Amino acid sequence: MRIPYFWLPFFCFLIPVSAAEIALEKSEKGYKVLVDGQLFTEYITDQNGTPILWPLIGPGGQRMTRDYPMIPDRPDEKKDHPHQRSLWFTHGNVNGVDFWAVGPNKGIIRHDRFTLVQCDGTTATLQSENSWITPQDEILCTDRRTLTFSEKDGARIVEFQIELTGVTEECRFGDTKEGTFGIRVASSMDVDAKQGGKIVNAQGDRDEAAWGKRSEWVEYSGPVDGENVTIKLSDTPESFRYPTYWHVRTYGLFAANPFGEHDFLGKPEKTGEHLLKKGETIRFKYVVEIGHRESEIGNR
């Protein structure tokens, strides 16, 4: 069932048989995604200059991404890197403009509109269009992102698809480690907290060794509220430059970044940049799985 966003009532859902009930609820900030009536996440159209998902709540009720800076005064959380906002997509160098960081003279990603709001009880989909804008109010590129939410085998799933289309004659995604599709885990999960947090990728590289490697997926696991939980972020063959490089850190960040070869490979030349000409499009698709089970690799 397709429902144009301007027809959507305040609350939309259909009740499936013997499956988790996925629903969308319009909110002041965007849309909330509910599983069996409980908050899973919220699509926030503007969090200090970019759309984000926050929080990400696992099947057991644990808040699995960091609340800072959306909640600035949580005493049990680290207060570093205020641009790392739960789950987001930006990049640190687009025609020399930094969209990854926040503050004066940084780029912003402006939410323009929702183009699709759809829910059938077992899945929910949000599609939006956004503009990447410089401090001088120039639009460098646009994106169309499609987020599909579901639950499978005890895990909550976010499929994140995004298409970037050039608007200026030349829109250059620069070679930098500061990007691109990122998640910041809850502070208790990170490896540096020394509470059991760990990182592993598809090849079995662990913790610091996973940084800068190309891999089909990376998994971050650790304790939240006394339970060991896992976030697995997978690239897919539909993505530009699959499999991606990973900017994954033991302090709690992990991000898929196909552009950062200068840093990841230690190359002096800027070989990872990509020139997106006017009207050209590149596409990415990532899958986020949130739950309790770790991969077989992670358990070895």
C-alpha cells in the first residue's frame, strides 16, 4: 500500500498476523517508527544541520546509540565529537566544504520534503529529498534517501538507500577519512570503555585492526543496561565502490566511507575522491541490524 505523505493520517498501520507490528507516527521533528507500539527510532529531519535517526532502540529496549549531543547532560556518556549524531550520512569534503563536522562555515543538509510514507504493518518506508548547501547558500548536490524498517529473526532492521545527484557542474567528493554513513554506539559498548565492547569485520579483523579495511560488513557489540547487544552494519553490492572502506574507531564510531583512500591506505595522492558531474548520480545501500546475536566470526 502506497500512501503519499500528505494523505497520511497522524498514525498509520495495519495489523499483521503473528509478526511484529511496524508503524509510523508523525512527530514534530519528522516521523517515529514504532514496533508493537514501542519506539524503535525517529527520523529527525534537522539535527543541527542534517537529518538523522535517533535513538536506535534494540528489541530488548536498550538505547544502542549515544544520546549526546541530542541529550547534552547524560552523566554516563562521552561528550566528544558532537557531529556524531546516532545514525547519519554526510561527508567531510564536498568541493572543499565540510558537511561532516558542525559549526560556523560548515555545510548543511537541508530536508526538503518527504516523497513517500508507506507502512503495511510488517515494514515501514520513508523517502525524503534533501539538498547539500554550502555556507554561501549554494546547492552542490541533492540526495534522495529511502529508509525501510522491519524486524526479522529477533533483530530490528534498517535498510538505508541513498542516491546522490550533482547539481553544480562539478561536485567533488574529496578523499578524507571524515565520512560517510556513520553510527555512534552507546558509550558503554565502545571498546575503550573496557566493559566488553568489541569490533569485528567480515574478514575477522578486530578492534583497531578493522580500521581502514575494505569489508562487506562491520559489527560492534558490547553491553547496554546489563545486556550484551550488537549493531551490524553491512554494505551491499548495490553501493558505489562496494565493498567499502571502514572508518571504525574503538571510542564508538563506525562509518562506511568509500572515499578515504589517502588515510586508509596511506597513499600520498588523493585517489579516493570522486567527481560527480551535473545530473550524474551515485547510489549506496546499507543494512543495519540491531539485536543481541553476534556473528559466528565475532564469537570465535
